[in-house]
Amino acid sequence: MPRIIVEEDRVLRLIQVILDPKVSPERIAAFADYNSTDVSDFSNWLKNLRHKIPKIYPADIKFVTSQEELLDSLPDADIVIVESLKIGLSELNIAKKLCVVYNFGSNTGNIDSAACVKSSIPVFTVRRRTNIAMAEHTFMFILALAKRLPLINGLLTKERLADAGFAYRPYDTRHTAAANFGRIPELRTLHDCTLGLLGLGEIGLEVARLARSFGMQVLYNKRSRLSKEQEVALGVEYRSFEELFVQSDFLSVHVPYSEETKNLVGGNELNKMKKGSFLINTSRANIVNHDALVTALDRNHLAGAGCDVHYTEPVESSEPLLQHKNVILTPHLGGASRMNGLLDAQTMLLAIQNHFELRPPQ
């Protein structure tokens, strides 16, 4: 039975549910419930996947939460699955049984690939479907806010236009076209607009790809700046933290939440944004100061906001953000469907299975 060391993560706990016969019934039930929105028979899904991976099911799964725990666990490891923990020469030197390193994502900055090649240990990566879905959701906010979708949806009759404050008055079509017969102002075209990405991890990179296809200028800020060559290849431009807020028409938050990033975006930052710009948050609510966001919207400094993450979940009915017609709020579902996470795990495990099937006998 292979020993698999996994970096502790609520998403990667699925690996234990799939592979480890010692996993608790409570955890299996919790994952069945979590995935029930899209998978009615989670038990059968597990059974079918396990049947396809006989080289690694069953397995002994051990979770680690730090580099020190990883080092302690490596001597017995056959497979390592990491997301941010480092795999370098010192780790490989003590991992005498190690056959596979799998990075949960496509960014391998935490892995010394050259050292792995020298040790004849393959490094696998996965472009996570959940990250792609998060980027799509982020861009849905950008498009919907630019086109004022919350306002214009259904404004097709004279009565509805009047109720929304747009009394119908026809154009003189002897001379002009009749487009936008509701006379809706302040519609945006994304081409040539500037998107600022606060954080440029894997989700931020997926958003940047989408933005470039719309002809947007993409700026970013992150703790470690990319090389010039990387920036050119990705079509992004670095800005300082302050410059990012000043120059962006749309500012999208993609930093992870920690005590360090709590209230990272406050009144000072929002006040530096252009009047009529937009804020998008699909990361964690408390990265953006709640009261500062409400104030910026109340005084119409921001033209709108899109949030998939909230200060309480479910949201209280008294939440002021619910009263703003130019704010789009979705119930923390940007990574959906649940099949994205299940298929990410399946992709990883099938790749490992395939590696062991093709590996020459030891």
C-alpha cells in the first residue's frame, strides 16, 4: 500500500476520502453532502474512480501542515502532493522511496524541477478546473457591471423603463438608429479598459488570460514581482500597491486571506480608485474593509462592486450591500460546479496511476 504525503488543505482532503480505507465515516459523509449539489451518488463516484486506480488504491494518507512535518514524513513517502510546501534538493535527499511529486496547481515555483529531474522523479501539475471557474465568475462580474446588467435586465416595456427612472422617448429614426431605446447611460466597453489584479496566483493568471482576450490592459501587484520575460509572456504589467488602485478601472482581489491581508483594502485604497470604477472580490470578504466599501458605494465613488464572498455566510438581511442596485452578490459559488473539484482530483490520480502502469518493473 503506497504512502502518500499530502499538504493539508480542505480541498485535498478529498484525496484521503478517495484513497485511504482508514478515513472516518464522518468525513466521507461530509464530502458526500458537500458534493450533493452535483453528484447524487457520491459512493458510486468513489467506487468507479477507485476501480480505475488499482496501483494507488488503497493508500496510506498522511497530511502535513508545515515544511518541518513534510521533512519528517519524507523518508517513508512514495508520493508527495503539495500546493505551497517546497520540494528541493534537501527534501529529495531524504526521500529515498519517492516516486512522484504532484503539485496541486500549475505554478511550480515551490518545486526544484531540475533537482527532481536529476533524481529521476517526475513532477506532475494540474491546471485546476476550480481556478478556471473562479476566473469565469470574476469575469462574469466584470462584464455584468460594465454592461449594467442588474439595472437593464428586463427593462423592455415602457412601464418597466418608467419604474426604473427612464421614461421612454423615441429617437427620430428618420435620421438615427433606435438602439438603446431605453436611453441607458454609462455603459462600458471593456476593450482598452484597465484591469488591476491584486495578487497574481493561479486564479489571477486565469483572469488575466480572459481579460487579454477582451483587449483589456492588465496590471498586477504581488509580493514577488515576475521577471520581465514572464510579464511579456503573460501580457501583464507590474504596478506598486498604490498605483494599482489609482490606475485601474476594475480592481479584482486575488490575494489569500490572512491576518496580514485582513482589511488590506480600506478607505484609503478605495478613495484612490477612479470615480466610477469597480471593485471585484472573489477571494475572501475581510480582505476588503466592509464599512469602507459601503461608504465608497454610498457616495457613488465606486460605480459598483461584485462579491462572491461575504462577511457572514449566510448574509444577514440587514446587510447594507444588499440595498445597492449596482452591487452584484452571489452566494460563494465561484468555483462551482462541484464536478470541478472532483475532476481535478480524478485527473491527478489517473496521472499517477498511468505513471505506475508505464514505469519499468523495479
